[in-house]
Amino acid sequence: MLIQFPFETTIAGVSFNNTDGTSRQDYVKRLIKDERVYLVDAASAEYPEAIAVYNVCNEQLGFLPSDIAKQVRVREIPIDKLVAIVKHVGRASQYSPYGAIICVGRDLQSTRDKVNDIHKSIDVGSIYNHTYTSPYITSNTSFTQPQPSKQKKRIGPGLLIIICIIVVLAPIIGFAVYTAKTFSFLFK
């Protein structure tokens, strides 16, 4: 049975590092609900059906699961024309890696509707325990509402720059003040 757009899926390979050594876990845990992610053709000789998932900062989060990527490719839809939106981010326990559920569709509105569809939500625990079955393959399956994730707020780039300046300048200023006080007798 072919997938029907829009559909929900997990992001595979989130526990691995990228080829440049960056942690996909760091990127995945910063995702938020309704955030756009992008699908990129990542076909190689070893994995001809591979479709990578990237965030808006062009950081790789992982891949579409191989069975889903094969079905997307069978549909012969240009990958860059598909819309993907984060539905849920979380983990099964404090010791489990972070994972994400995304909705993939042909247009923004129907994909957003799928993200907000509470009647067919995925059982988040099954995703991280590898017992998740796609809702478009099975029928009459009851899914439970995902648990709300406790997501950390992102630090904006302006605040990050200010923090870096303070961290770098504070020791220099402290040393200058200490030196001035210590050797002030020379300048009397």
C-alpha cells in the first residue's frame, strides 16, 4: 500500500553524529512543534533511496526511514517540493535519545492540518521502542495523544553574542582592576 499525503513519520538516525562530527541529538532536541524542516535528496550508491532531513539552519537531523523514503521515491514527486513540519519532539525516558515526529505533505496547509490532527496522534513511546507502525499502513489502530515535551527555549543570536562578550571580557577587566589596585603605589 502506497503512502497517502500528508503522512506522519519519525526521523531515522537521530542518535548518530553527522559526517562533520556535529551531534544530531543537539539539533533534534532544539526542534519545536510547527517548525519547518526540509527534505533533501541524499541518494548514494549504498543508499539509493536516502532522503535526508535538515532544519532551517541547514543542519542534518537524520533521514526519512528507508521504507518511507522508498515509497516517496516511487511516487516520483520532486523531494524539494514536499513540505515537512515537526509534530512532536521528545524521548521515552531521561536516558533515551531525543526523537521527532514530522508530517510530510505536498502543500503547507494540509500538512499543518495533519500536525494539528489530535484524532490520529502517534504513541510516542512506541517510536523510541521501535514498535511504531505507520498509520497509513495499518487500519483501525488506536493511537494515544503524545505527551507534551518540556522544550527549552532557544537563546537568540543577539543574547548569545552578549554572553560571549561578557565571558571573554570579564576576566580581562577583573585582571586589569586587580593589577591597578596592586601596583597603584608606583603611580603616587
